Amino acid sequence: MKKIFLLFVVLGFFSFIEATNLHKKNNSDTISLVSVSIAPQAFFVEKIAGDTLKVNVILPSNANEHHFEFKPSIMKKLEKSDIYFTIGLEFEKVFLNKFHHNFPKLEIVNMQKNISLLDFKDSHHRNQKDPHTWLDPILVQTMAVNIYNTLIKKYPKNKDLYKKNLDQFLAELDSLNLQISSKLEKLKQREFVVYHPSWAYFSKRYHLTQIPVEILGKEPKIKDLQKLITLVKEKNIKIIFVQNGFPEKAAKTLARECDAKIFEINHLSKDWENELLRISDALKAK
């Protein structure tokens, strides 16, 4: 009798587990999908949405956001998405009209709404705005509010959760800003060398100046590199930042000629907060 009872208990237990897993599967199937262009955006959306949404990131890791083509698999996920949060990248502008036409149910939202964009300073980007706003924690607060306003309209049942998460995230961004400011406030050398000039907003926020290695969006020619070597030596800059997905040959030559160190950074990292702190520490130590 005890064996029979035990058998029923075991069978009941496994039935319960199977039913639970099925319930989870059904719930996961009904979770809405939203898309973003880059991993930092996914981090921001998840801070507000928690586990109520799935977030699809369009740009692969270690990719160059200025040279990217949409693949059919990406288009399928976009078609299934409720919302696509853009962030002013070149590839978005090329395809947005097609998205509006082909995916009429897809809501396209500019995450940079209410942010004043900086002009690129080089002739390669003439009359173009710099999209790299996500590297300034204070500007990310505006993005967070834009995300919140979009989500509560689309998913009003989660409004209370989204408001709670928004308030928490805004506080975290204030804290991050204070941490970075504290690390960099006494910095004597306020100029730094970076391959791709994606740090204008970060530099403006913390009173720094970025010196790009690339010229007109390409590796510098020999005469341009020589001028840069002279400048770096004069300013005694001892660290060269390089980014994933961009050429490193010129940066390595510059580092070798100037007895500087190469420091790899990722302005597209989803570990966004720690990446900004890591870069701040590197600037402080140089």
C-alpha cells in the first residue's frame, strides 16, 4: 500500500512539474517582443520593462554600427516586434521608410526624443548629427523617460511596475554620473586619443576632449598619422583607446611610436554601466 501511495505521489509530482513547465512555456510564448538597434538600448529597455518583454538587438556584437546591412532573419524579428526603438544610426535612416511600408503594425520610436544632438566635427559627417548619446548617463535619463512613456501606452497594465523601475533607474543614473564625475574631476590631462570619435557626449559631460585616430571615417594616411604622432608626443598622452569592430593598425602604430598603451573599449557593450566606469578608471590612471 505504501509503495502504491508513493507511486501516486511521484506521478503527481512529475505531472505538476510538466504542467508548470507548460504554463511557463505558454507564458513565454505570449511575451511581447520589442526591437532595438544596439545592446546598450536593450539594457535601458530591460531596466524599465523588467521581464515583461523580450528585447531583440539588431546589431551583432563587435559590429561597426556605421556599416551594417539587415539580414532576412533580422527582418523577421522586426516584423514580429510591437515596437522598434531607434537611436539615430546611419543604417536606421536607410531602412526606416521600408519598415514603415512593410511593417505597418510596427511602432517606430525615436529613443533620442527631446535630446539636442551635437554636430559631427569632421567633414566626412558634414551636416550629420552625432548619434552616440547613450554614452552620457544624464542623456540616458531622457531616453529612459521616452522608453517609459512608450511602454505605458502600449502595455498600460504594467504602468505601476514601469514607473517603479523608471524611478529606480533614474536614481542609478544619477549615482553613475556622480561616480564618473568624482573619478575625472581632478584629471589634469583632459585630452584622450580614441580610434573612432564616438565619445563627444561623454567628453562634453565631463569636460574632456577626444582626439580621433581615423580621418574621414578611414584609417589615416601616413602624413596624417605622422601629425597625430607629433601631437600625442607633445601632449604626452599615454593611452590609446580602440573599439571593437574598427581597424587597429594605425592605433597600434601610434601607440608604438609614442610609447603609449592600447586600451580596448566597447561603446556598444550591454554591460553599459561597468563599461563607462572602466573607461573612467582608465582615463584617471593614464
